[in-house]
Amino acid sequence: MIPYPASVHEAEGAFVLTADTQIRVEPPTAPLLALGHDLAAHLRPATGFELPVVTGAPAAGQLRLTTVGADPALGAEGYQLMIQPDAVTLTAPQPAGLHWGLQTLRQRLPAASAWPTVQPGPWLLPCGSVRDLPRFAWRGFMLDVARHFFDVPTIKRIIDLLALHKLNRLHLHLTDDQGWRLHIARWPALTAIGGATAVGGGPGGYYTQADYADIVAYAQRQGIMVIPEIDMPGHTNAALAAVAALNADGAAPPLYTGTDVGFSSLNCDDEWTYRWLADVIGEVASLTPGPYIHIGGDETAATPPAAYRRFIERVQTLVQACGKQMIGWEEIAHARLLPSTVVQHWHSDDARRAVQQGSQVILSPASRTYLDMQYTPAAPLGLHWAGYVEIKDTYEWDPATYLAGVAEDDILGIEAPLWSETLTTLADIEWMAFPRLAALAEIAWSPANRCRWDDFRIRLAAHGARLQALGVNFYRSPQVPW
């Protein structure tokens, strides 16, 4: 099981999934019925069993999903799983907990249960009990869709894999120097012009508002919140090329298809810039049901420091006026922050400034969690400015002791960014993300005393068969006995 649960007790015997097995939900609410049907849809292809979802009285041989009698101490995402020879019972206070418990249940079955075609079985669930809840509330993955664009089916495939590993945040880096990827109705040129290309001069692309709503809704069904990032005041060449009025001289620069950073900036002292930002942030907020808007804020060498601080403080009020909390990369801690603002650490000690202002921190240390870093010097994809990041590097660290001055209570959670300078396909994303993302998922979910490398690498080797059954193009690290 990955991530490993907080508490596991094994017992003798097994529950056998058969053609007569039913999935019973109680109470028969829409969210619980949807979870029951999702479980059936996951298991039906490989088992060949119908696995009907029922709401009647309990009967032997059932998989039972219920919120009745759940321990409230498990919180919003915790669950209990009891596997006995005559029944399997999954209990949680909230549907989210049931959803994560179902991922554990899926992993208790043989890896062959993940194949898309009928397999021979048998389908045994080893008896025992699991009591589980996450260490951190924020367990995230960031995908850069600005430098290279990835379509809606690709994003949905990624969401499925995040959910299997109990990751609950999908941070989409939607804008950068190379591309603007979300349609803004009041400013259609942002995508018509700014979304036209990508690193290397590729075709680019963007999400319509209907596309984005589809992604958000699909993620919600999988227990995942989408976090949109509109990067500013740097990383803005695509916007500057699309909207000439954003430039101090009124002249739009050419589109950019390289990989340099730090050369672009909004005009932070022009009121027109903030009227434009109010339009953009307002539309993004209206499209996003979650409470967060990420405003980037990193690598702003082209912005004078004093102007940068004024800008961050002004944008913070724009985000708040839309009913959202602002998130920014760690550089924003140089400005005066609201306690509700969240700071994302990536390479410096600026997160301590944020904590001193009352903000919480998302940890994304580049040398541990940046999934665009090469595994080894021989790896065909990725960069290495933060070093080479093998599976053990991603796994073997404790967030609570990683940054001096940042205690566990200051940490909202963990996130693994995947920047896309060298990535163009779903296969590229999967190869760079897995199995490192499985390691990150365990660090974010499991208790610190459960995170032991020698144990994890053995479980990861077994997990490889499940990834293979799901068709994931994952990296076969020599650190793992596959």
C-alpha cells in the first residue's frame, strides 16, 4: 500500500470477491452512490463482475461503504477499513474519507485488478483492519501547462493517478512567458495570441472556460481541488505580447519560445495594470470553486524590489476581494502578507519570513520535490540546476525538520512541481512523475515514523506491477528491486 496507512493490523483469512459480490452504500446519498459506482467501474474490467451497487439491508459477501457510526476523530479525510471473510466494511465521517479508503481497498487487491481487460483472478482481499488519516491537509502536484500545453484527456489521466495515491491538490501553472493557457472572456487576445505557441515554437493551445470547468468538475469527483496559477508580475511575456497596453511604451514584444527566466515584468506602477488584473483574477475566481488563487511571484529580476513589494500587496487585496486566499512562491514573503496568504517554498529561506507574518507554508524544495529534475546525468528528460533527484531523494526527508524556523504546525502541506521545458507528451509526464510522485504521496500522507526507505522501496517494487497494469510509463529506478 502506497501511501502506507497510519495503522494496519493483519488477520488470518481473506474476503473473496466473486460474481455475487455487491457494493452496499449507507446512507444512499448521491455522493456515496457515486463512490459505489466508481468502485465498480474500477474493478469491473479486470474481474468481469457486475458488482451492483445496492442500498438494502446488509447481507453476507458485500463491500459496504458507510458514514453511519464513523469516528469523528478521523476528520474530513480519515477512514477505517475492516476486511473479514464474510464482508468488507469501509467507514468514514465524510465522503472524502470513503474515497481515500477506496484507494486503499483497491491496493489491497492483486495488482492484476487494475488491468483494463478480464484477468483470471482469484480476487482476494487479505483480512485485517486499517485506521488511517493524512498527516498533511495539502498533498499536491503542480503541472506546468504554459511552457508546453497538455490537453484535457491528459489532465484527466493525471487526476486519476493522483487520486490513486491520495493526492488532493492539482496546481495548474496556466501562464508564463511562453504561453497563456486559460481563456479570459474579457481579454480573448490572451489566448488567441498569447496561447499560440510553446517552448521550441510548438503549436501551443489553451483551455476554453468549458474545458477548465470540465477539469475542475472531474477533479472534484476524485477528491482533488484545482489550484489555478496566473503568474505575475514576472513570467508575463505571453500577456505582454497579447495586450500591448500592458507595456509601458505601448508596444507588444514578440512571442517567446525559449526557456530563460526573469526578463519580463508587468508595469507595477500603472493603474491600468490593476484594472486589467481585476478582470483576469475575477474571471479565474468565478471559474474556480476552491478557495485559492496562485499568483506566482517568483523570479522577478526585471521588477524593481520596491515596486514588486507594492505589487504583491495590491494584488493580495484583489484576490481577497474575489473571496479567495492568495498563494505565491516564496519571494512574496518580502512583502507584507495577510495571515491568510500561503507561501510556497522552493529554494531559499524566505518561508521563514512568511511564518513570522502568520502565514502557512507549502513545501516544494527543488532538490527533493521538483519532478523536472533529472534522475541521473544519463536521463533523457529534465534539467539538473537543483541537482539530480532519484527516488530516495524524494522520499528520505522529514518536512517538519526540513526548514529551520518552520515547524510542522506552520506547514499546510507538500507539493511536487513538474515544469515542462523538456516535456511534450503524456508519456514524458508519467516518466518524470512516477514513481517519484508515489514517494512524495507517502511523505505527505503517512506518519513520519511509518516512512522508512528500506520498507518503502520493497512496497514500491510491488506497486510497479499496478502501475504497469494501469499503463503508466514509469521510470524503473535501480534503487528499487522491481
